[in-house]
Amino acid sequence: MKINIICGGLAALGFLVVLGLVGGDDYRLEVIEQVHYCDMVEQGHWPDYDQTAQYCGQARAVYAELNLDNGGA
């Protein structure tokens, strides 16, 4: 009986770890996409169709904080 509880707990913990890793990667990809969008709008290649250019400073700050220029290490 106790072994079932332990195995269930370990499986749940493993599932949460995987969700955390995937969620973190999604966040990093969203930041990268936002910075790319900002670059394209500022260079005049795209109009600000998402109306989010006002947040480019924040996106670049998060990009720098995550150290994405160096692979996110």
C-alpha cells in the first residue's frame, strides 16, 4: 500500500517537473518572438499591427535578464 502512494507521488512530481520545463521554454520563446516583432517594427519592415510596440523596452529587459543572447545559460 505504501509503495503505491510513493510511486504515485513520484509520478506526480515528475509530471510537474515536465510541465515546469515546458512552460519555461514557452515563456522564453514568447519573449524572443516579441523582441523580433519589436525589431521589425522599429526598422520599418512591419506596421505595429499588434499595438504592442509600447512594450518593447520591457520585452528587451526580460530578454537581457534571461540572457537569451548567450543561449539562456
